[in-house]
Amino acid sequence: MIDIKLILADPDGVKAKLAKKGCEVDFAKVAELDAKRRELIKKNDELKNERNKASAEVPALKKAGKDVSAVIARTKAIGEEIAAGDKALAAVETELNDFICALPNLPDDDVVAGGKEANEVIKVVGKKPEFGFKPLDHVTLCTKHGLIDYERGVKLSGSGHWIYRGMGARLEWALLNFFIEEHLGDGYEFIMPPLALGYNCGYGSGQFPKFRDEVYWIENAEAEGDKKKMKFMLPTAETALVNLYSGEIMKESDLPKKLFAYTPCFRKEAGSYRSEERGMIRGHQFNKVEMVQITTPEQSKAAFEELVGKACSLVEKLGLHFRLSKLAAGDCSASMARTYDIEVWIPSMGIYKEVSSVSNANDYQARRNGTRFKSSVTGKNEFVHTLNGSGLATSRVLPAIVEQYQQADGSIVVPEALRKYVGTDIIK
RNA sequence: GGAGAAGUACCCAAGUGGCUCAAGGGGCUCCCCUGCUAAGGGAGUAGUAUGGGAAAACCGUAGCGAGGGUUCGAAUCCCUCCUUCUCCGCCA
């Protein structure tokens, strides 16, 4: 969430930044509510002070054998006033909090305004493969080689589900292994989090309340109506990892914290199907290795570059043609100040599809979930910065590999980097 | 899933309604005395969040696992929840 102090100090500046994301806001209400809040706190604190003092007289008076009924009557009256004040304060704070929490993160200064159309391609790596034959699409190729069983996936769990089989499962597993080894080599810690998370994780990562309808909820029949008892299947490991140290004060010497996790990811993806997205371009469950860094504010820019570099390096080592785009403010997700996407070429679709999205949330997520560290710069507890990047999601890498590496005879060459995991050079 | 016990600060721990706005240790920090390694003496040690204040000072408020409640007053009594430990049950 955005620091309310920043909103109060520079409402127009914040407004201008949010406008880059296409978000129109009016902060008059915030100033008003905050003034009301302070007034109520002041008044209530004074009343509490009065009550504490009066109440402290009681034992002394009792000891002296004096009548305490007058004091008690007075404190009782004050108590009633405090109760009313607390109630009013809670209402104001809830209203204020709901408003602030609904605001997206501020984009970085160098992130341009606008939506998808304003995205900027930063670099292109490799070339579109040229086939001396009519190339097949990945659905045909995967079916032909028995790599993916689309039909039985649907039979078991409905549309948007598929089954990796045989060499397909080995290829998928090889990708995951390859990513994991790379991250281990870079000194990142391997995390295997729970796949079902509590509401607080969704909130702390900035995905809730806005996206709470886009995840799968596991309902607890006995806890019906109680949100806190319900769990949801994680839509990305980011949701778990950025909450790892929530509510804690980290040591500055432990930062930057470099983590990665392999998890399946579960998403409803309601209404987002497009006719050309056949096969495994968009599914309800897919595998992803996610990188997360938790850093000091000073470290976060370098950490972002590192994550982008790592993600690019993975695609590059797989020998795939891809491009790197810097997203415009409106195309970054709500929690993020900046995002770079890596998109890999899918020949059959004639477009680039995202395989990695690297983002810096700055302190937006940390403010929501309360992750801080003792800063040697300010001497105070400061919020950390959180960054995340897919490294990588497999569901589009595998189609890209299958399509980009297909041969005239229909066989598929296994990328060099994966051979030791797959156990073969070519899938025939 | 069931039964019992517990959760107090960096750690251990006292504390069943008001001289506890949390005792006492340990540890840590500083000072003194000794002296180059030991031992002793003294002081400090509730972080944090938040309101007032130009303010580093200073004055309040909240805070004893979390959230409610009772009360003039709650670490203490009541309710709900979380976590840990012990035992039982179930189990891939």
C-alpha cells in the first residue's frame, strides 16, 4: 500500500503518478478522514489519561477508608465516552484503510504512462527460426509424440488441464531441474512453500481483495462465512515468498535475501481464453519456478537488474528466440512499480508469449504484510523492498521449445542445456 | 479428530482484580575498581506502533500469543481463535 504520509504531503504528485496507471483518485477524502482520525485519537488519549489517573486514586482512597463512589462514577462516565470515541475511531480508520489499500502501487518515474500499446521492446535475442518445411504447432507435435495428453487432462479435471506423459513429463521435469540448478548456482535458497495459503498471504502480496475471485478457494464447511479459515491454492509462489518474513524485523545483514521456489500455480483464468490459445498457453494449473528478492531500498534497483538478467539468461541458454519488454505503467500489475516481461516466440501463433515477468514492488507489499529491517542508514525500522520474477514458467517454454526445435521429419531436438536431464538428444 | 498443559521483554522466569504505568535472574551496553586472560561494584536495558510538539528533547496512548467481553480499574476473570508440548485416535 502507499504510505499515507506521502499522500498527505504530496497529493498532487501521487495523483499524477497513479494517473500513469490510468487510476483516477480524489484525495480530498483522505485528508478529511485523516484529520478526523487525529482529532479522535487526541481526544480519546486525553480521556484515557484522565481515566487512568482517576482510577489510580481508588486504591489509595480505599486504604484511607474514604468513599470512592464519586471517583468511580466519574471514571465510569469517562469510560462510556471512551467507548463511543473508540467506535467512531474504528469506523474512520476502516474507511481510510479500505481506501488506501485499494490504491495500486506508484509506478517508478521512468515507467511511461499508458497501457499495453505503450510497452517498449528493450531487446530482442536470437531470430525467428526459418523452417524449410511447413512447421507444426505444439499441440500437434506434443500429441504426435505423446508428450502431452490434452484429452484425458480435460476428462480428469475439465478444460485448461493437461497431462504431461512420458518424454513430455521428462522434458517438463528437465526444465524445472535446469532452472533450479541455475538458481542454486547463483546462491539462491530453495523454498518449497505450502500450496494452500491463508487470506493474509493474498492480502500481503497485494493480490487481495481485488483478485480474490481469480483464485481457487478451498472451503472449510465448518468455518463457513469466516474468511480467515478459508485457504486458497496459490496462483504463484510469489504469494507465499513475499510473505515469508511478514510481521518480522529482518537483520540488515541478511539482505538481500535471495529465494526461489518451485510450485504448481493455480488460476481460474475466467474469461481470458482466446481462440488462438490452444494447448498449454493458458491453463488452470501450470508449473513455475519463481525468484524473489527481499532487499533494502538501496539494493532494490540492482536486484531488479539481476533478476531480469537471470530470467533472460535462462531463455537464452535454452536457445530460444525471445524479446524483453519494459511494460508501461498501466500494464504493470497493481502491486508493482515496474515490470519487464520476457516473451518467447511461438511460431505457430506468430506472436511472442510471456514466459517471465520480473517486477519490483518497492515497499508496497512490505507495507501490507509488515516486513521490515533495522536500517543502519536511518537507525530505524524500515520497510524492505520485494521483487519477484518467474524463472521460469514452463507452460509456454515447452511449446516454444517443441515448435522452435522441430525438424523436417517431425522430430524435436532437445536443447543442449536439457539433454543431461532428459536423457536424449532428440525426441522422435 | 479427541483430551490435558502452556504461551509474559533478547533468553529464563515471578505474578489469580488496584503500592506491578510487569518482580527477579541471565545476557548485552556503558561506567568504576583492578589491571593486559580472571573477579568484583554501579548504572542502563520494552522493542514497536501511534497522538501532541518546529523538535533530537519532552508529554500522552496502546501493548503480557491474537481478537472480543466483564469492570471505575485486567497479565490476572469470561468467550472465541492461533501456536507449541504431552497423551490418545486416524492415516497416504
